[in-house]
Amino acid sequence: RHRLARSWTTSLVFDHTDLGIIVTDTRANIVAVNPAYCRMSGYAAEELIDHNPRIQQSGRHDKAFYRELWRTLQASGQWQGEIWNRRRNGEAYPVWQNISAVRDSRGRVVQYLAVMSDITPVKAVQERLDHLAHHDALTGLPNRLHFMAALERSLAHADRERTSVALLFVDLDHFKSINDSFGHAVGDQLLAAVARRLQRTVRSEDMVARLGGDEFVVTLANLRERDEAVRIARKLLAELQEALDIDGQRLAPAASIGIALYPGDGGTPAELLAAADEAMYEAKRRGRHTFAFRPSPPS
Ligand SMILES: Nc1nc2c(ncn2[C@@H]2O[C@H](COP(=O)(O)OP(=O)(O)OP(=O)(O)O)[C@@H](O)[C@H]2O)c(=O)[nH]1
């Protein structure tokens, strides 16, 4: 009676858990799947029985990944980790999966048991958090954190390709008075419009980011000569200046732009940013709505 009760409980768990379960024989042919796995994968049990679980492979992992999985499983009797599978409708989805070797009383492996949970919702939250950590909510642009990491990569790329990178530090002129005169909401919309204008003016390999407040940066990759940076700075000033209507206010945003060139003005992202910031202050000193390079130190 005890054995019966136990087997009844076991099948209750197998049928009612929301964890997907696959049982295979030692040659990895599927011998049983539970309803939760069928719901998760979109396959009917008959479509899976006698097949190899590889029918659910998403193509997102290479051969070495599965080889390592089997190696671990054979060596320790266990594998667990994140794995991308494919549903019957072709959609790839992430699961957290635990595979164990089931042994008989003499210690021989007789079956493999895979238990998995669909972690699509967890992944979506993770991706959202990751995006929030690296982007500015108002403009959708990369933030300082993301920007500094990307700049590091573009400097390394410039070294390999023997090209230069220009960093343009864009700070709006008298932005405070826009906030003060028309309110913060108008100021916010202006910042979002500036972000769009900066983005549409540069090429896709260039990067626009918001450092904070009314400070933006633009990096120009694969730069061959200093004049290209000057040309883009002029173009940005002109594009920004175009009048726009926000809540019935006609505004023409102006900015001061500081230009720093890699490697001449700095060898690291931080040095380059400091040089571009200094150059931006030079543009402010010269009366705003213009661009400048870093002033050379007095000799
Ligand atoms: N609307 C809005 N304002 C912001 C935001 N972040 C910072 N600010 C405001 O932006 C203004 C930045 O002013 P500053 O750059 O110091 O000075 P400015 O008035 O632009 O003058 P100059 O830079 O000297 O030409 C401050 O008034 C901040 O309160 C934001 O997210 N939204």
C-alpha cells in the first residue's frame, strides 16, 4: 500500500508541477515528457517520444556547449545551467535546466532526467534592468556608464585600424533659462529633441550619449583628419539651431561644442572626456553657440 501511495504521489507531481520534465533512456531517446513540458514547448507527447531531445535545440549554442554538457553529466551525474531551447512554433526561449543521471541499484546509469523552468519572464526583466542601467530614461540615449565602456572599445578599434576618434562635448547654451521661463516639462522635451537631432546628424557607427543634465557627447569613429570633426561640429550647431515648437513655444536650441581628438588630446576615455570638457568651456568663453579645441597651454 505504501508503494502504491508513493507511486500515486509521484505521478501527481509529474502531471501537475509547472516544471517541464523529460525522461530519456541512456541513448538519449525520450521515453516520457510531462504536461508542463508539452505546454512549454508546444509539442504533443507523441511528437517527442522516441526522439532525441536535440529536436528542441535553438541553434544558439555551438557544438562545444553540448559536448561540455555531456562531459559534465557523464563525469558528475549532474548538469545545470541556462539553455536556449526552441518551441514547436520556432521561437527560441531560455530555460533553467537540471539534468541528472538516474542509476539502478548497481550504480549503472539507466535514464536521464531533465527538469526545467521557462525563464522567459525573468530574462525580460533582466534585459529591461540592463537597458535601464545603461540608458537615459528621458532621451533613450546611452548614459555615461555605457558611453565610457563603448568609448574604450572605439579607442582600441582606432589603434588597430590606425585611425583617430573625435569626441565632441555638447553643452546647451542657457538651458537653465528655458527651464525657468517655460518650465521643466518643456526643458525635458527640448532635451529629447536635441537627442534626436544629434542622432540623425551622425553616422550609424558614431555614438551619441547623454552624460547628464544638458550635456551630451558624440564620438566620431574612423576619423582620418581633424577637419572632419570641425565639419560635423558645424553641422551639429546648424541642425540644433533649427527652430522647433514645444507646447506652443518656438525654440531654437543653441550649444557650445568642445572637440578632443584621440590620441593627441588624451590616451584614455577619462582623459579624452576631460579634454573635450575643457574645450567646451573654451567655446563658452568665446561667446557660446560655437565649437573649440582645447586651448594650448601658455608657453
Ligand atoms: N528640464 C530638465 N532640466 C534639467 C535636467 N537635468 C538638468 N537640468 C537643468 O539644466 C540646467 C543646466 O544648466 P547649466 O548647464 O549649468 O547652465 P546653462 O543655463 O545651460 O548655461 P551655460 O551652460 O553656461 O550656457 C540646470 O538648470 C538644470 O536644472 C533634466 O533632465 N530636465
